[in-house]
Amino acid sequence: MKKYLKSALALLLAAALCLGFAGCYSENNTWSAKYGNETISIGTYIYFLNTAYARAASMVNSDQEVLKSTIEGKPAEEWIREQAKQSIQTYCYYQEQLNALGITLSEEDEANVNDLTEYAWSIYRTMFEEIGVSEDSLKTSYARNAVLGDKLMQALYGEGGAQALAEGELEDYFTENYSRYEYFYAVMTRTDEEGATVDLGENDKQMRVDQLEQYAKQINAGVLTTEEAAQRYANLFSEEEEPESTYVSPVTILTDNMGTVFSDALADADENEAVVADSSENYYYVIRKLPVREYYDEYVADEDQAFDLLYGYKGKDFEAYVKEQSASVSGIEWNEKAMNRIKISKLVDDGNRNGTVSSAAEDTSSTSSTASTVSSESGNE
């Protein structure tokens, strides 16, 4: 559930400046919708309003008030309410589709729901209570919604699913979009007599760089492993009585998420080739590029990694599909009167009144913000 957790917590954090709702209690005002045998609380609707407001802010310039803006051609408040309502429809759609497929949440799934809820509640309890979102409402709108979306996505693209991936398709995506490497690093500083950290002199620095180059050649010749080279370097140059290697075991990462030093160094490297890279910050690296495809089976054996991989490949398609399909969900009874009583202005204070887009980023933010909106609607709360 890591993908849902990351994006959901980002929205929770963005919403943390919101104020509370006040009003007299009435049983008729405690629910926002009914679907099947489930009554969806007004707190669930407030949660979705809250996250929709945060998304709206991410689409508005920082010198403009969110609620006085137009978003996708609509007044901001209208857009926010539509997004919140759409999120409830999405939640109902997940249930409709999973029921049709005969898929229910397992004990492990229910445990994930509880874990996600407890984690978010432990951090944001005060904020949620102030705006009228109970722990049970958070469990529905955030945690259960996320887990249901996870289950449906896996069913849709998994074996036998309506949009099942072809054999080898996900493996090809992994091979083409991920990188794998191991490395160790060398710090080009020393401790002087007074205990201060100072840069190495040019001669000492060059001596160490030459040694790193020699190790890279030995790794490429099969004389040393990267881990062995790391330990030899530590034995030669460490100031510690018991030198510790700086070796880092194999890293598997989305290539687009690699740091510049690593991506530049490995861009032209062959598989299993070791290269030396200068970070220009008193760090040098010996990095060995590792094969990716042969690691696929081991990588997807971890369920969280397998889901992250699927989400990276098909996430946007899934979100667009869910947005389109959930609009036609029938059988939802809406409590419009209770929903309309919730004043979005109560979510606003001086800290979040304006948008978050800088003028310089205006041209590029629209596309990413729209994608963020779709993500949240499809259960990525």
C-alpha cells in the first residue's frame, strides 16, 4: 500500500492548515450518502472536501485566493464540491466492481486498513477532529478507499483481468525503466590535528582518485568484487582503527529517480562495468552497473514492490479509467442538504487562503495538477 500511503499523506499534510466546522448536531446531518447497506458519514465527505481544496490550491497561483478562482472553467467552490462527490462515487465504484468480481478484503487487507488508519490518525488526529472527521470516517475515506483501489487495480491488470497484461509486458517495462547498481564512496577530506574536517590537498586527493580508478579496472577485470574493493580502500585510507567499508549493496530504482551523479555516470556504462564518478562535493564514487532483467523475478516477489511497479506502469491509465467509469455508478442516495451545510470557507485560514503555484511555474503546473486530481479520485487518497 506504499503508493497510496505516500500520496495520501502528502494530501493530508497539505490539508493540515484547515479550520474546524461548527454547527448543531442533527442525525440527518451525520451522513452524506448511502450505497447498498453502507451509510457514508458526513465526515467522509468533509475529508474529501479537504483533499479537494488542497488539490485546488495546487492549481491556483500563490497571489490568488483559491475560493475566488476558476478551476477547469468552473468556480473553485463548485469544482471542489464536484471533486469531493466524485471521490465518494469512486469509493462506491470500487465496491461495485469488486463485488461483481467476487473479491472481498482478506484478513491481511483489513489489517492494512487498520494500520493505515492508525498511522494517519496518530499524526493528524487534532486537525481531523477540528474539521469534523472522526477516526471511522478517516478509515473509510482514506484507508479503506486506498485498499479497495489497490485490489481493483490488481484484479483489472492481473491474470484473467479485463485488461490483463500480456506475458512479459511488465517485465519489459521494468527492464526499460529501472536501473540497478552497487557502489562505494570515498570522502576527500581528513581530520586535522585540532579535530576539524578539512579538504585534502591536491596531491593526496589525486592519489586517492588514482586508487579508485585502479579498483574500477580490477572490478571490471574480475579480480575484485565491488565490496572487496570498498574494504581495501577503507583499509588504506580510513582514519579509524577498525576501518568500515562504505559499500552499498545493490540498489534497484526507477531510472528517472536516480541522482544526477549516478545517472550521468551510468548513462554510457555497460552491464557489470564499474566507473568512477565525481560528485564535485568532496565525494567520489565507484559505481558498478548491474543487469536489470535477470533481477525481475526477485524484485516482484515482494508484493509492495510488485504493486509499485504495476502502478508506475499503469497507474495513470487506471486513474483515467476509474474516473470515467465511476461517473455512471447508480444507486447512490445523496444527502444534499447535509452536504450543502458544510461551508468550504471553514477550511480556509491565512495559511492556505491562496494557491501554491508560483507565477514562474504556472505554465507547467496545470498538467501535473490535473494528474494529481485524477490520482486522488481513483483512490489514491
